[in-house]
Amino acid sequence: MESRFDAVIVGAGFGGIGAAIQLNRLGYERILIVDREDDLGGTWHVNRYPGLTVDVPSTTFSYWFEPNPNWSRMYAPGAELKTYAEHVADKYDVRQFMRFNTTVEGARWDSDAEVWRVALDDGETLTASFLVAATGFLCQPCMPEIAGLDTFEGRIIHTAKWDGDYSFHGRRTAVIGTGSTAVQVVPELAKEASELTVYQRTPIWVMPKFDFGFSPAVRRLFARVPLAQRILRWFTDTGMDLMMVLAMWKFRRFRALNVAAERVSQALRFLSIRDEELRRKLNPDYDFGCKRPTLSNSYYRTLAEPHVHLETAGIERVEGDGIVTRDGRKNLVDTLVLATGFDVWEANLPAIEVIGREGRNLGKWWRENGFQAYQGISVPYFPNFLTMASPFAWVGLSWFNTVEYQMRHMDRLLGELQRRNAQIFEVSEQANSRFFDRMTELLDDSVFHLGTCATSRSYWFSPSGQAPLFRPTSVRNAVEEQHRFPLSDYTFTRS
């Protein structure tokens, strides 16, 4: 079986929705968005654990071209992001392009026919002029490699595969992981579990969360006077971007800002926890910015509750009825919650096998030559291919910043393709190398290169110790470059 499309987009999250909107604006109508899940929303459809919220202000965590006046809070709960995704897909009429419960096995460029052949797991082959990988950075749950995990006789729940019908009431519960997900879910589980043990390998910097609700009157104001919400967004956008640039990319000159952030987190711990030894265990030994920090006003307080325990001795093995630590102690457990995040590097970059021109395998090439993508979206030897969750793509802390600058890149690139009446684009190796060298040089001033990050165990670092997920520039720079990158960096070919 074979079907022909202008473009196949892999992923129906906010990246895939944004790509479809942009392609449709350019006049492409034969678009197919495929997703392995049963509905749209990506991360915000899959993740449903209690306590799920955004950790970026809601005003910033949304498309600039589609403000949402209906956020209930400054930091909206996850269900509202799912509702927002549905609203955008319906308003811009891209739901019509979506096919769910569809898993892509791989894609290959057919140089003779000058099309992409996209193989599905049911045997169907899709043919497309353009291929867009919009799988996101956090789409493959990471299962921890712990001896005996498969022998556990109780219930195991990964936060990315939450069972909303399961009750934790009266359960002896263990949570493995202390990243941003655990910081959100632990306070909620503590409300039900009879005993809650949190297994920490690496402590996280936790900052106060300046959260507040938007009253119905404020929401009506945002709907009737969009400029009011735009003004608020200007403050949240500017604040987030400035913090990112100074604390992460200009660490050489503004290290004092990172130290100040650490002091704020330490003050929050001091005010929340009276036990000095517990505070010490929660104090990271790496610089602020090496690992994704998070926001919470309840995490530290929860760990101080009498029925909640922080375990830092490390896990030796899991047995049928509990967990044995490396110092030989055993904790009896009924329910095991895995807040172990996502496998960014091995299973996600790329999330599907992509074979380009002359048989180049994208994953293999990245691992042998360094993770790289021109402007964080295109790769040489991969014609008519755009990758949204790619090296040097993530700018700012809001995923929407990345999606929207990439939409601008698509607009200019494909607009030029149409102007030349061409059918194929491909970025040159020289342009890609220049961009790669510039991004690498910019990272020399960053906390990743100059900070104490060795013990952070951050998913921001690749297995080789590099940190190529982020574009180390301001959001404004990323946006402006999409309007002025040299079109000569691409070759345009007529079929």
C-alpha cells in the first residue's frame, strides 16, 4: 500500500501542529500528521500524572500568534495545555490532517523518485515530498536499569504512562527520581500514601514558584483586550529570555547570577525544612544551570513530613516486596512510581530511523560526527527534511519559542522554493559547518563548559559530554536570523 502527500509530519504535539499550520499557510493541502498515540497534544496528552503543570509562565508557554486568554493560573495545569492544543488544531483546521494510533518505523529518501518513503508498522508506505520530524525531545520514556525491577510483585507506574484509576490511598509507595516530574508528583502522592519514600540519585535546584490564579474578570479582560495579556507576556518573555541568556550562555561574565539563584533555593530549603541533615542531602553539588531547575513551593515541605522519607544511599536492587539500598537496608513497598524521565539521546535523536541521500543514516551520522543541524532544523544530505527536535534547536525555556522560530524558517525556505519553481531543497555542508562552529564557540562562555556540571547527570548533556540541545542565543536572535539567513546556504533543485 502506498499513499502520496505533500508532507508527512511525525508527531501531533505542538511542534507538529505548528508545522502543519505553516505548511498550510504556504498552500500545501495534502498534509498528513501521524502519531502513535490516540489523540493530539504530544507530551500534554501522554503525561497525566497528578500535580502536572507547566514550569514556564503560561503566557510565555503558548504560541505568540494564538494567545490563550483562558489560562486559569500563571502556571497552568497540564490539562489546560491539552485543551489549548485541541483549540489550536480546530481553529487552524489541522485536525483534518491527523492520523492516530500510527507508528512510523522509519523513512528513506528515494533519490530516483525524489520523494520520502515513510514506512509504517502496519506495512503501509507513505510517499511525501517533504518529511518533518516533530517528535519532541521528551517522547520516549526512560526505564531505569535497576537489578530485579522485573521481579517486583507490586504495581509499577511510570509517570509518562499514568493510571488515573489506581488509588495510592494507604499504600507504601516509592518514587524513583527527583527531577522536575518528581518535584510535581511527590507532594500529590504524599496526600494519599501511608508511607512515601523518595529515592534520590541527584538533587535538583528548586526555586520558589510565584504562581497565582487569573480570576474570571481577568480572563474576560484578556479576551476582550488582547493587548493586556500581550503586556503581561512581554514581561514573562523578557524575564525568561534574560535569565536564560545571562545564567546559562553568559556564565563567564554573570556567574554571580547563578550563585544568587542558588542562594534563593537554599533559602527556600531553610524555610521549608528544619532538619539540617535533610537540607544537606537536598543541596546540589553542581552549578545552577547545569541541570534543568524547577519551581515548587511544596516539594521541600513535603519531604519534611513525618511519613515521607528521602533515601540517598542508592538502590542496590529491587525485590518482590521492596527495594534494597546499597548499604543493605530494605524498604517494603506496595507501589513503585518511576519518575525517571525520558531517553533523549539513545531513543529520541532521532526518534525514528531516517536515511537520507547516499544512504546516510541520521542517527549514526550524528553519533559519529557530533549532533548538529543548521539553524536547528535542517541537515546536509537530507533533502526536503526538517527536524524540529534537533541539535541546537531549543531556544529559551519555552518549547513554543523553538516551534515558532522554526515556523519562520519554513516560511522563508519554502517560500523561496516556490518562488524558484523548484521542488527540492538541501542545506549545504559548508553552511551547516559554519553554524555548528558558531554554536560550539558560543557554548564556550556557557555554564555547560565553565560551570561545575560533572555530577549533574543532566539530560542536557549527550553521552559524550557535549551539550548540543540548546541554541545558545537569545530568543530574539533566533527569530531575527530566520528572516536573514543566506538563502545561498541552501541548494534549490527542480525535479
